[in-house]
Amino acid sequence: MNKYFDLTGKVAVVTGASSGLGASAAVAYAEAGAKVAILARRLKKLEITKKKIEEAGGTAIAIRCDVSREEDVKNAFDTIISEFGTVDILLNAAGIAVLGGVDAMDTEGWKRACDTNLTGPMLTAKYALPYMKEKKYGKIVNIASVNALYSDKDDVIARHSYNATKGGVLGLTKGMAGTYAKYGITVNAIGPGLFPTEMTDDLLAMPGFEDAFGEKNPTGRPGKEDELNGTVLFLSSDASSYVQGQFIIVDGGVTLV
């Protein structure tokens, strides 16, 4: 059974790999046997992830890349191909959350969210797809969010640009899944609930927030950093060869109630 999740010989590209869920997934890919190219804007933090991968016995290259800039993405993939020769897996984990409802948001914050959360996955897929199409094999996994499906009623934590862009990731996922299935490429999305990351530090630090969240989540707590990795590995491996265009929610059951 383990052969289905074995990534030996595969090359995985992970965006947003300098911290949080992206960094954790990058290490999980290495532990499963993949060579990993890790991308993010903060090179010093990428080097920490790279060290963790190497300590786990893996191989990695760290590339500074702003996924909202096409020149950065193109240069990153040029480096990846030069070093590893191909791309088998793309995990789009880069993302930002700009606080504010529409009535309190400026257009600059809106554009930053759109550029990172939606343009970023489009650009990385654009440069990964030629290699996947050529070999008729590829795995694209987009990190969306449960916030693609529901909103926060509290003005203080409203993030309408996040809702909109993560909903857009679902549309992009389904569009690509339908078009590229004939090339042996699967495209799926994951919807994490609340996990402790740099993006959620401000929420978890709010007095009473974590207790209130635990009361409405059947699991009673936020997720742990590595609890997303099983779903990431499933969608990135041959275990999901007949899974196409799906959105798998990993939230401890909070969207059930």
C-alpha cells in the first residue's frame, strides 16, 4: 500500500515554503522521497526549511520568489529545471490574509491579496504545466481555505479579499482540472480550517478567541501543523490518480455545524 504514497524520483515545487503549512508540507514531500524546490519571498526563512529537509535526508533548493511577479516565477522554474530537470508536483501554498471588510478596505490591500492568492497559483501553474504535459503526468495541489465557503460575521476579523481570492482558487482549480485531465494531470484543492501559522497568530492571540473557536469546532481545537500533510501527500501521489477537480476540507469539522 505504501507504494501509492511513495514520491521517490519525483520533483515537488512548494510555494509559501518559508513558514507554516507550506514549510511543513515541503519536509513531508522530502520524507516521502521527493526532491523539493522551495519558493518564497523570505530567503533566510527558506534556508531554515531547506535545513530541515536536509536533516530529514532529503534534497532541496531554496529560491527567492514573489509568486505575484511573473519574472520571478519564470526565473524560479528556469532554476528548477536546471537543477532537477523536470516538475512532477506543484503545491501552491503561498497566501496572505488582508484584514477588513469591503467597507474598510483599500484597493491596495485588495490588489495584494489578489496578486498573491490568485495570480500566484496561476503563474506557477503556467510554468509547471509544459513539463507536466510533455510527460503526461502531473499533480497540482492548490491551498484554498474554508473561507472560500463561509464568512466571519465579526467585523474585527472580516477578510473579504481572502474570501474572494480563495473562492477564486476553487474556480481556477476546477477550470484547470477539466482542461488538463487528458494530459494525465490532476488538479485539486485543499481547504484548511484554522491552523497555527504566522497568518493566524493575530487571531489566536485575541483574548477568548481560541476557547470560542474550540466550542464551535467538534474537534475542540485548531489543527496541528502536520495534520494537513496527509491530505497533501494523498493529492500529490498516485493514491489520488482518479481524484480530479475536488476540494477537500481539513478543518476538524467546523464547517459541519
